[in-house]
Amino acid sequence: MQTEILGSCANFFIQKKINSPLYEIDTSSLTIESIAEIILELLSNNNSAEKYLIGKIDWLESLAKEDRIHEFFE
């Protein structure tokens, strides 16, 4: 959880300078079916791809705004 909150996974792939688009999907409250739909949209080059580009999810900021960081870091 801490690695995800700090964005370590996303940063790892950003630093690799991959020549393909990288996407992030916040699956926290989604069903498997809705996740599959999003993935299919991304694979079909749908216009919704922009909102899933890597770097748009910031768990650290979200948890800080909710004053919840202490739940994951002691």
C-alpha cells in the first residue's frame, strides 16, 4: 500500500521512458466488468484514454487532504 501511495510503481515505468502510452486506472470502487470495459476502451484507442494517462492518480495528495496518511505510515 505504501508503495502505491508514494507512486513508486508509476515512477518506475515513467523512468523507463517506454515509447507506448502508460495508463493508470483507479480500481478502488469499480467492478471487474467496469474495469474490463475501461481496458477495452483504451485498447480501441477511444478518446477517453487521456483521463487514464499515468500520473493523474495521486494517492498521497488525496490521503493528505482527508488527513488519512497516518493510517498507512507510522
